[in-house]
Amino acid sequence: MKQNGLSHSHVSRRGLLKGAGTLAFGAATIAAGFGSLSAAFAKGGVNEKWPWPYEKLDPGKTAEIAYNEWYRVFCGGAVISSIFSQLGEKIGEPYKSFPIDAFVFLEGGIVGWGTVCGSNAGANIVSNVIIGPRIAGPGSEKGAVIGANIMKWYSETPLPYYTPKEPRIKTAIAKTTSDSPLCHVSVGKWMKASGFPIGSAERKDRCARVTASVAYKLVEDLNAWKDGKYEAKAEWGPVANFGITAQQNCTGCHGSGIPTAPMPAK
Amino acid sequence: MKQNGLSHSHVSRRGLLKGAGTLAFGAATIAAGFGSLSAAFAKGGVNEKWPWPYEKLDPGKTAEIAYNEWYRVFCGGAVISSIFSQLGEKIGEPYKSFPIDAFVFLEGGIVGWGTVCGSNAGANIVSNVIIGPRIAGPGSEKGAVIGANIMKWYSETPLPYYTPKEPRIKTAIAKTTSDSPLCHVSVGKWMKASGFPIGSAERKDRCARVTASVAYKLVEDLNAWKDGKYEAKAEWGPVANFGITAQQNCTGCHGSGIPTAPMPAK
């Protein structure tokens, strides 16, 4: 999928981000020096061996499944289902043991609270469950990198990107750029641009198409990883840049009064 | 755990929330009328039967495990591990098949992006994986209700609530009320109050104790549910109240310029 329409001009503090692509992502910085202190607590479940077996999937077919699954298990559940259900059929375990439907709760930014868009949460669950957590050894950090970079892609891309073959809503659906991985911001900007309320069929179909778009992008990235061609590093390093976990549009919430985080003594 | 210290005065738009406890939570409202259209897509994984078997756990023991596990798998992974590792030992499957460590990525509000605090995400994963998604039939909605109400408790409670028996940091750790389920807001308010930077041992121990606090509260709620005594309904209904998925402190980001969501025609 070509990442057209990237709207960098919307990303505040852009000037501070030069070179961020070469920095470790924030979470790794948080964890530095503490990664192995409590290894004795590791429980070693039967499926905690990574990577899980993966066969390349068709992005378009996956997006169609995700679109339709949205109407059953909503954004997060649909991203997970669109990929794990296919891998369950192609490969079997450990995918068949994963309780996909439990992740309906990711809807509405986690049970309606408007936090992270469920499609972003679902994409991170899929990439990290397949490739593994960054603590699992060399190469396993790609699961977190793919998930993090999909949140950046989500924030910068006019969504929905993917149009289903047989959409339930036949009229055009507005595309909006969220500048944020959050449900509240993503849905709010779309509602403002389109004028449709949260309960409208158009808003629902917009979210189903966003879910399909994320599933499409995720399969592209997983296929590249399978081929040994996913070379990207995490493109966003908030802790190293700003001294706190953060998304990119500081001014979106803080306006011009952006606080300065306490920093370590030099 | 007594929910002492609830600081309702910090919650903006409080006046609008009267009676919200009797409303369906936002996500259910979003989904209304679309819950079963695509049932044919259900894949029926081997562990998609709810509730999963549950035996009551000790909240204090669970909090201690969560505290220590934070230093291995961080906030979200530690909440999941503290409960599923015990249930895996007591009960076995399906807990042993769940890839706990894959959820390290919840750290820092999902790979450092500062979205939902991983301990809240982990709590929702645990409650929904055990009790089931709301689409799984009568009673299964309690999984989402427990998860949603823990986010409200998290937002209103001075945290960390739980002090471990043998903390790594011996000095007092400041308690702060986040008024938000988000990592960025929760950590940011604590950093402002304490003056400690993100990479400090004190900030890390604070987050480990917050994780322990959430695990403690979650086990209390799961035990009450097991005894048939979890009567609460979701206490936050943003879609019904505001016409959009949302957290509670609108003014925290919007200041006095809170937008009005498009609403359906009367």
C-alpha cells in the first residue's frame, strides 16, 4: 500500500522530530536496565515461543474479512479475527487457542472511553503475538516496531484508505487525517468533517473501513517481515524527544502551553 | 479495597453525569442493532467458550506478583501475568495457552505512545478473556463492565494505592489522581507532582506500584463476580451523554472550547 497523502504539516513539533527515526522507541528507553531483573517470574506458557508460524496472507482478502467482521466484533476484534481466523485455518495452533472474540471490548477506544483506536490496539496484538515481545530475543522487537509504525501511519494517513468491494453504505465516505492514534480524536475529526453523528450508519461504516484499512496495512507489513524485508525501525521516539510517553500532536491538547517534563540532571 | 480518596471535584462536567450509571456504556450504544449481522463469520476457536474457569485469588499476593512482574513485562503484561500465571498453576488450560509475554507492548501506553495506561488495558484483557465478550450471551457483559469501571476507579483514585511489602524504592512515592485512563496524563501528572523524570528509578517504581494497585482491585472485582456479588453496571456512558466516545475530563484537553458532537435529527 502506497502511503500517499501523508500530511506532515499537521504534525506539530515537527522540527523536533528530525532524526527521531533512528532512536529507540520510548518504551525501550523506559525499560532500559530493568529488562531481566525478574526473569525468575517467567512462567513459560505453552505458546510463549516466538515467532509463531506465519504464512503470507492476501491484504485485500484480509481487509474484506475485517470490514465484515467489524459488524460482529468491532474494530479491535475484527483486525485480530481477520488475520488469526485465516491462520487458524491454514496453520491451526497456536492460533485456534487464541480467544479472538474476547477482544470486542476494544470497541470505542476500549469500552467506549475513546482511548486508543481498537484497530491500532488490535494491530499491535497481532504483530506482537505473532513475532513476539521485544524481550523474547533477537528479531522479536519487530513485533513492537510494526505495531508502533502502524499507529504513526494511522495518524498521518487520510482514513479510511480501503474501500470494500460491496460496502453497506453506497455513498462516498469522507476521509480525514487524525494526527492521533486515539479513537476520540479520530472519530471526532471525522464527525466534524462529515457532519454525521456517532450512531449513524455512515459513522459505523467509516469505522469498519478504517478497520479494513489497518488490517490491509498490517498484512503488508507482516508479509514483508516474513520475507525478511521489513527493515524499518520505530519512527517515533517520544521519551527520547520529550521526556515522556506521548503521541505527536502536543498542541492538539496542550495548545501553546506545552509543559516541560522533568529531566535527569546532566 | 475501599475506594477512598475519590476526587469527584476533579471530574469535569460532573453535573451531566447524574444517572449515567444506569445507561449502557458507550460501546454498546455504538453497536446497537448491528450485533449479529455477520454471525456467519464467527470462527469458534477452541477457547471461545465463556466464562473460562476461575478460582478466587488473593488480592495481596496478586499485587505482589504484579509489582515484581512489572520489572520483567511492564504494566499491561504484569497485570495479565499476575492473574493468568496463578490460574495456569491452579487450573491449567485455557490459561496456559495464552501468550502472556506478547503483551509487553502495552508498556508506555502502547509502545511508548502514551495512550491507554497498560495496566488498564491489561485489566480489560483479563476481565474479558475470563468472563467473555458482551456478545457471548447473558452475563458475559460483566467482563466489559469490570474493565470499564476499573478505568473509572483508576481515573479517580490517588495512585499508587498499593504499597508492596518489599519495595525497591524505600522513600515515599507521591500519590496523584490522573482524572484519565491515559498513560501520558497519569504519568505526566505524577512527574509534575514529584519532580522525577521518566527514566528515574522512582518513576519506574511508581508505575510498578500502580500496576500492583490495578491487579489488586481487579482480583477483588473478579472474586466478587465469582461469588455472584458484582452488581455494578458501567458507570460511564460517554456516547449517551456526549455523542462521542470519550473520557471524563473534557476540559483537560479542550479547555473551555468543548465542541458539540453532531447529533441525530429529533
